[in-house]
Amino acid sequence: LDGLYFAASYNNIVVKTLIKKFKYQPFIKELSQPLSQLIIAHLHSIDNKIFLEDKENSLLLPVPIHKSKKRWRGFNQAEEITKNLSIYLGLPLEANNLQKIKKTKPQAYLKKSERIKNINGVFKIKNPPQIQGKRIFLVDDVFTTGSTMEECARVLKAAGAKKVWGIAIARELLN
């Protein structure tokens, strides 16, 4: 990753509770709007010129989930956040180019070394020409160790992405 934007600490009990209700049963999909607003409010409070520059060469991509998990949940939580950010930032959303091709263990239950191994080689680019020379803003709900976003960034840069920035609702501050 070339940088990371996150709106809140995952250690904040309110933020953590909202994210868990969004992505775990009972899957309150409608929380995508207020959670997106956390990111948008954060972008208002910082120097967000990077999102306004070179829009024609920029893309928003959600971190993908495996198709079986999407069927189970009914939606990709990162994609729902990305849809809202796309409208706000005026940047195109590309939801199907970066794909998770292997089912993995949930990252939340693994140590950092296990997370890196678990996520290695599980993403692919479906249409590399669409990525080449682009600034990619990769969106996910929580940034913990960075294993998932870093692996996505590696795959995107191998496909020719110029820069890859991460955007998350929250970052877990590890001890």
C-alpha cells in the first residue's frame, strides 16, 4: 500500500459494534450508509486532495470476498461501503475486477503470521488492462494487520496499478 486512510479506531466499542452488526449475523446491510459517513466525515476533516486529483485515472475497488461468503451473507460489506464512497467522491467503482479465488479461514481468528500465509495467492485480476496505470483506492471495513490489503495491493501493482491506497472504516490498533 502507498498509504492508508481510516476514519476511526476499531477499539472504539460503538464503531466495533456497528461493524459487527453490519458484517455478522443478523447482517444489517443498512448500516453501510452511516459507516460510509464515518469515512466521509473523516475525509472532510483532513487534506483529501488526493481523491480529487486525476479522477479519470482513478478507481475505487472493494476488497473482494469469496463467492460462497457473498452468497451466505447476501452482500460484500466492502462493496456496500465502496458504492457510497463512489457517489461521494465521484470516482468510478469497479467491483468485479479484483476477485478472491480461494476460500480462506476468517482472518479475524488468526495471528499476524497466520493471516499473511492464509491470504497469500488468493486474489486475481480478471481484466488487467483496466488496472494498468490507475490509482486504486482499495476499500475494506477493518484494517488490522494489513495482510489482506497488502496482498490485494501486491496483486494490483503486479497488474500495472500505479498506486494503491487503502481506505477503511476502522483500524484496529494492536499492542
